[in-house]
Amino acid sequence: MKRRNFLNNITKLSAAPLLLNGMPLRSFASPSYLPTNCQGISDRVMVIIFLKGGNDGLNTIIPIDQYSRYANLRPNIRINAGSYINLDTTLPIEDQVGLNPAMTSFKAMYDAGQASLIQAVGYPGYNQSHFKSTDLWLTGGDGTPANFNIDSGWMGRYLDTAFPGAFSGPTPLYPDPMGIQLGDSKPSIGFHDHSNEYIGVNLSNQNPGNLFGLLNGLGTAAHGTVPTSDYGDNINHIMGVENTTNAYGGRISNVYNSGNNSGTAYPSSNLGNQLKTVARLLDGGSKTKLFLVHKPGFDTHANQVQSGSTNLGTHANLLKDVFDSIKAFTEDLTNLGLEQNVLTATFSEFGRRITQNGSMGTDHGNFAPVFLFGSGAAPGVRGTNINIDPNALDAAGNLPATALQHDYRSIWKTLLQDWLAAGDDVLNGASFGSYNKIAGLVTPGLVVPPGCYNITTALPVEFSEFTAEYIVQEKEVALFWKTESEVNHSHFLVQRSADGRTFVDIELVDSAGDSTITQKYETTDDQPLPGISYYRIKSIDLDDSFEYTEVRSVRNEGVANEHIKLYPNPAKYDVNLVLTTEQVYDGVIRIFDLRGKKVKERSVRIEKGFNKFNWTIEDLANGNYTVTLAKGRRNIATMKLVVI
Amino acid sequence: MASIQPHTGTLGVRLAKHLLRRSSYRYTPTAVDNLAGMSVTNAVNSLFNPYTLDMDEPLDYISGQPFINSGVNLSPPQGLENFKKRRNVTAWWLREAEKNPGIQHRMTFFLHSIFVVSNTQVSPFQYFDYLDLLSFYSIGNYKTLAKKVTIDTAMLRYLNGNDNVRDSPNENYAREFFELFTIGKGPQIGPGNYTNYTEDDIVTAARVLTGWRPTWDRPLGGNDMYRDPVTGITQGHPAIWAHDLGDKTFTAAFNNTTILGAVNQDDMFRELDDFVEMVFAQPETAKNICRKLYRYFVHHNITQEIESDIITPLSETLIGDDYDLEPTIKQLLRSQHFYDTGDGDATDDVIGGLIKSPMENWIQTATFFNLQIPDPVTDGEDHYFYWYWRSVALVLHEGAGMTFFRPENVAGYAAYYQAPGYDKNWFGGSTLIARYKLPEILLTGTRVLLPGDSKAFPLNVVSFIQNSGVVSDPADGMEIVDGLIGYLFAEAPLLARRNYFLNEVFLDDLSLLNWQFEWQAYENSGNATSVRIPLERLFTALISSQEFQNK
């Protein structure tokens, strides 16, 4: 099976000190990963709202030019002609859409130049499974064989390409997790990076203000070496989750507690609360780049409208919550002075069937609209109304493949570059290189100029090995590490810790600086701490940025390894032999009476770790016996047994 | 080389622990010891011994009376009452899962994770009947279950089967029947063509399935139309007026099979039967079921090698037994591959290689340490409300990411279907807090994330160490640590790690001799304070160790 790049991953996730814990966050100068004249751009973020279940695009935006077709296709669930809201009468008639009457908030934002919509979004080879299509949307895939089974997410790939060194715990440049997920406790596939590791922080169902308090003291200490197996892989995964959550927990709590909402009334819904949390984190100084929030419930197979009052019912309630929440979010951000930094987008895994089903609902479909919000979203309607001529639909009543107007990857690509300043190499890293950008998606004056693009460079140092070993004869710890390449590198600091959390520098080691071949380094610690010492290497570049290796633990005393015991003793009915050992072998247990006569013998397989053997001794006469455990001809242990 | 050939000989402790962790919720020192001495065949067979329910049904803890099969013709309760009684059904099922030393409850949950229903949309009767149906076939015939669950009232409700009528079919159930319950998707080889079936087949299958109506009330006495003659369980019923009477022809994926439309109400059972038989006649259906079994019991990663060496022979067994599950599961649990013994390398990827679900985690912990749960008859409110609802359901399950019998969507729980992480999905930043609160909840008997008592009796670690038989001489600190680690961890830890638990956690860097004195002082005085503290510290560290999260 595929093995992860061990060192690399542990480094990425290893515990880092809470550098920023307790400090007034806003007093930090805000360092930027972009050129200095692009400061404002580096504060930009994106909020993505996943409408889970498949939003019915056709009852969300109705093609006004084809209203009678629409009404015929959906006799029981159609929005009445007098009931929908004409979004923009200035558009050509073939582009005019009627909003679901629940979308008054969207209309208001559109009129204020803070909202846009994109028609008929999707991908080639539409898949109508919730699960597969969700995966495709989040991985950047589609229905063609080449893009059908991708194991990483486009957000994860974008982040790990654009922000190298941002995933090893808080640093001055990247104090926050780059991706935060809310509203769904499953780690989203969207945040899985190039090595299929989840690199977001999932705050679903948590109180961010008390995260650190709850995390404190949970779990056990990390361990140094784990087995090379899936068991070890799981242990590493669990440690990684603990460490990332721990490392960012304090920072998130601080950010949240020092941030405020402006008092804007949000809908008291789950989505409203998620967006309110995002606004508060941003106000507290969060540098998180992507927020993924969730609104479930769009799988409206039955009763999506209220019978007789199609402007009401399940679907209308869903839409009302979505757009009211976004409007409140936008107002809150405006009051907080943050609106210019935030662009919000919605998507759903598919739209629904053009024809209604018999349960006052709709079955799975394909293309559907995407909505964008914020002053960065150039206002307007992109694309034209879908053609719902019954003769143009496929046999099931779905839009034909040719109805696709916008590939969703073109939208994300455009926003990543024109809004978040991703350079071409970053877009390639996100696997969006081959798609076309969509002109005019971002408000013209706010499009990132190419001079401000985020161009990534290789990490200055690539570690390939780091070991720490206690040398009994010398009573010291030998430390050894290797690098495969070095660019613009300054030096290493060897650090030691008693608890695996708080480290102190113990030695400075000069580095080769620039190298393309393997470089080996070694040093010793002749004063290891009593008990366990933890070590790591801090690698510092010429520009003072730094990263850490994984942590190694070393113990400087020996304890008896083997443990063997007979019980109960004295025994009456049966007796157990328990044995803990480091070895694996075939052994023989024998019982001798006082005259040396063998009265019982049994071959056993001794396994590494804990062993337990039980047998009955009711048949033995009362008295004293000797029990031996032999490995080959050699006696490992001899014990006395009393039978009563 | 992954081998489906049986592993032979005596199981031994390490493999006995592995088998028990993977196949039963109940995990006790005695059970490990017993299995360790058995042959592989006998050990696996013993898990299939019939289990007799401790209580036939839950009680309404307010009245102290049973309410499912109480002998009265009942309409479902409404509103809050409905909600409360469903809670009691969940508590009842969990309690039986704790008591069952075999595989049946583990398999019932497996079947639930495939034939997903959310209990929020049905009455306690339908919820109970659904669980009863899955239990009936837990180690029985998967194909027969697929027929019966299609017309189970809870399922008809959950996937809109009750909305699927002649003039306007609703294809929700038909789609998931193919994708999730039976044959699964193959590569997408054309528009709407998933190799094993097409969008057209979904439309056709929905027509076959038109006209089945849920049975809302609890029919008793002579109303046999509402009861399955084999299981005796109340089920949905046919309504010919709502059924599409035409013949139904499937695509080339099913060899253009035509299923004759039913000619009368009784014939609708025949038509349903023909349809299910058609799907199960495809070898790909057996393979897909075997992949699900493999992911549940062995490992999430199905390589080409696993596909050819394990899945294919297993699926042949499943087909050979006409979809009877028991021989197939036994073959899997006896195989060299399951025990990592098929090759020379004993470290490759099965033992300890899955993360436990929150349910497995707390039940195996509670049964191992013999937690005393309040009695359902004499202490009903504490049992049903405070323990199973407030502590187990809300914190230990939901908080830890397992909305029990109420998964987020019809694909079930992410741990069983969501690539690439699968079981790693149990472990995320939003779920680890509740998961790691388990030791605190057990030791204090109080809920810790939400205010209020859990009212379970707190776990007494001192008495466990004294009386469980796991440790022969509690004055020997090394034996305590080795004994507990030996039973609780999948693999022996490295010496440094074991010494961490021994010296830093348990002894607090004091000596073994000191512990011996402490224990002797406790035995003389009866005052447990100074031995309880280190023992609880050790318990907490072991239960929240990274190792213990794995099975």
C-alpha cells in the first residue's frame, strides 16, 4: 500500500508552542506573504457555503422567458407567476430570472451591488449520486475517467501549494489554520492536501471561545517511534489531529474571545451561527484563508413546497435561511470594517430534475446556479436562462450535457487568482491550471494585479532523517539529522524539552546554507534530563522564517524489560503464567515435583508483549513444585508453585 | 500475498484480542482468555452461538411497562412522546449489544450502516421493527433481507417509497438500492451509465417498486397482510391501485431482463422478488457486499491484490451459499489475511489498523472494566434518561461524531464509505474532545461537556484491580501496567512507551517499592485514596492513549 512521506508529515503536524498565546493579537504587525505594496490583498479570504443535498436551481431562479413551459413541467410545485421576484428588469428578456419569493435578501444585496449569480454551473459527465458528486465538487473532479477518483481536495491542494510552512502550528506569518470547517463534523475531503492529509481545523459543534480550555490536558503524551504499519499510521494520524487542534486551539480561542460581532441580527439558525462565528473570528484577527460552512437539507424528494401555497414550505425556508444569513453576515462585516476582505460563494452537489416527481418534490438533476457575495463579486447575472423546452430535455427530464454553461473549476480558478492572488504555479498546484478563467467575475477595480500574485518557492530545507538515541556508555544523547537540499538557509537550533511542549535551545549548529546534495549533521547532548527528554531541530532560513522537525523522545534509564509471574500462588484449581517480553519464540513450560520428576509439560508460542497461559492443577497432589519456562535448551525462568 | 486460506492452530492472546475487538461489542478479560485457548475455527464459531435477548423490548420508564408488543392495537405516539420512546428503543438496543458476547449486534449495526434509516422520521414501533428485521437477518440471508427491507415501513418512509406511486414515480429508493445497498457503481462509461446499471435502470426499478404503503399502526390479531409470515415482523403492504402494472424491461447492464408486471395485489410480492433476484444474479452484487464486509471487519484499503485474493473468493462463497452471510463472514474471520499470518511479515496492516467507532470504544471500555449501569427496571429514569440518553447518546456518540441510528445521510457513517480517510473520519478536531472525555465520564459518573449528572455508578478502578483477575498481585506495579496494556492494546508498545506509562504516568517517577508500600497500606487501612489516584491516572492515560483508539 501507499506509504506516506513519514518525516514530512510529522513535521507538518507536530506540536508547536503556542507562540501567540496570551498576547494582544491586534497589536501584531501583520506580516504578509505578498509583496509589500499588496498588503490589503493578503487580508482577503473566501467563505464557501455548501448547500448539501442538491439545491433545486429551477425553483430558486425561474426563467421568466419560459414561464409557461416551467409551469407545465411543474404543475404542483411551480412558483406562481405573480409571486416570484424579477431580479433585474434591465436584462434582456432571455436572461431575466424570477427569484423564489423567499429570496428578498438576495434581491436587496443584488440591488446594492453586493451579489451576483452564475447560470448552469457543473462539470462534464454529471453524476447523480449525492456522495460521488459531492466528492467530485470538492476534489476538483468530474465524470470523465481521468478525473473520477481523486483523493485530495482542491482547497487542500491550493492551501498547501500557496502557503508552504503554514501547517506546523502557529507561526508569525501564519498564526491560524489556513482552512476552517464549520457545520459538519466529518473532515471534508475538500481540505485534504496533496498527501491526502486533512489540513483544516474542524470547529463544527465546538465553542471556539473555550476550545483551548477543553483541550488542555486531554490525550496522552506523543510518542517518538511508532510501528511501520497501518496501526502506526493511525497512531500518527491521531497524534496529528491532537497536535494541530492543540497547537491552534489556544490561538483560535484567543482570536474568538478578542473578536466581536457588531450586533447585526442573524437568523437563529445553524448557518446563521456558523457565519456569525466566521465574522467574529475575522474581527479577532484570524488569518484563515478559506472557511467552509455547511447548510444541509436540500434533498427535496418530497413536499418541497406547501400544497396550495408554493411560495412557502421546505425549500422556501431553506432559501430564506441561506440568503437572510448571508445578508446579515455582509452587514455585520460592513459594520466591522471587514467587508472589503470577504468574498462568499455558494454551491450544491447538483441541481434537481427539471420535471417534478409525484411527491410534490424533485429528483436528482445536474446543472445549477452558483451565487457570489461581497463587494468583490462583480454584480450581475452571468450566463443566460437554461432552455427547458421539453424536447430539449433528456428522457429522465434532466438538462442535456450541452446545457453546461460554466465549469465550476473555472469559477474557483478565477476567484483564487483574481481575488486571492494565486499565481499560476499555485493554480497548477490546485490542479486548476488547464481550465479557463471567467472574465468579469471579480469587481474590476478589485482584481488582483499580476504583480501581486503569490508565487511559491521551494522550501529552503528538505529534511530526510532525524534521530535521537541514548548512548549508555557515554551517558549522553546522540542527535543526528540529514537534509536532502538547502536553499538560503542560515542555521539549526537543537531544542530540548521535558514535556514535549515547551522547548529550550541547547545548541546552535551551522548549516551548509545552499546545497543540492545530502548533508549530514550530528551533535550530542551530554546533559540529558532525568527521565524523558524530547528533542527537535528548529531550522532557520536567511529571512528568519523557520520550521521544525518532528519531536524525538529519549529516556536515559533502564528498567527491567521482562516480567514473569505465576498466580494465584498458592493455587488450588488452576494457575496462570503471565509474561511480558520483548521477544518472540516457541517456549516450553514444565512443572516438576520436589523430586525433580516432570509432572506437566506444554509447548507455547511466546509473543511480543503480554502473554497469559492457564491450566488446571487440580490433579496435582498438594505440595511444592517448580515451574520453568524454557526457550530451546535454555531456562528463561524458574518459579516456585505451591499447590494446596 | 493476502491469503483467504484458513489460519490454523490455537489462537493465542494477541489474535484472540484482535478477533474480539473486531467482532463483538463486549470485550472482557475472561472472553479474551477463553478465546486465546481455542482453535481458530472454534473461536470464530463461538461468536455465532445464538444470543438470547436479556429483555425482549424496552420499558417506558415512567410507567415501568413495555410498550412495543404490549398486546394492544396501538397507534403511534405523537410529538415528544414519540421522541422519548424512540430513545428507550435505542437504550434497549445498546444494552443488549453490551451483553451479547457474540457477533450478532455487530452485524446488525453493519446492516444498518448499509440499509440506512434515520430513526427521527418514524415511530418507536417502526424503529423497533426495523432493528428487529436487521437482527433477524444479522447473520442470515442478505438477499432475503434486501427484499424485506425494501418494504419495511421505516425504509418506505425514509427513502420516499411511500411517495412512489404509479402516475408519478419517486426514484429515491431505487437509486440508493443500486448504489448503496446492492450492486454499487462501476466506472462511468457513458452519460448516466455506471457500468453495473444506468439512470434508465433506476427509472425502471422505481416503476417496479411503486405501490408499497407503510403500515403506521401496530396491527395485532388476525391482520396477517401486515405481518411478514417468516419473521412475524410488521411490514409495509401492497396497494395495487398505486402500482405500475406494466412489464418492466431493464438495460443491457441486466441483460435486457423483462420483469412481468403484477396482475394482482399478492403478485406484487412476486414482482419485487423477481427484481431483487435479478440484481443478486449479478456477481458484482456479491463482490460489492464482500467489499463492505471487508471494510467493516478488516481494512479500508482494497488493493488489486485484495480484490483478487480476498474479495473474489469471498464473493464466490457468498454466491455459493445463495447470499447466506454466516459462511462468508466465518471464512473471512478465519483467514490468514485477517490475522496477518498469510506472509512472513506480521506487521503489515491488519492488526490495530482500524480506528474504533465511538460506540465500540465506550462499550469495550465499559464492559472490560465492568461498569455498573443503573438497572432498567428498578432505576429506569437513571438508566434510560440520564445514562443512555444524556451521557451515551449526546456526549459519547454525538459529541464524538456518531449520530447513532440517525446518520447524516443515506450513505451512512463516513467511516465506512468516505475515501480517503474512512475510519480516520472518527478522529477530527471537532470530535476528539468528546471522545477523550470517556475516562472522566466513567470515573466520575458525571457528564462533563453538558451540565448534570449522568447517574451511572462511577467506575471503581481500585476494586477492578483487586477483583478482576487481570492482576494477580496488585502490590506489583509492573504487573498492573503490563497486564492492562496487555489486554487493552492491539500490539505491545515499545519499551520506552511502556516505561512512560509505568514510570511517568503510574509511578509518577517514584519507585516500584513505593507502590508496594502504598498498596499494603491500603490493604491494612482500607483507605483507598492514595492508591486510587495513580490507578485513575493510569486508567485515564490508557483509555485516551493513541494506541487504544485502534482496534
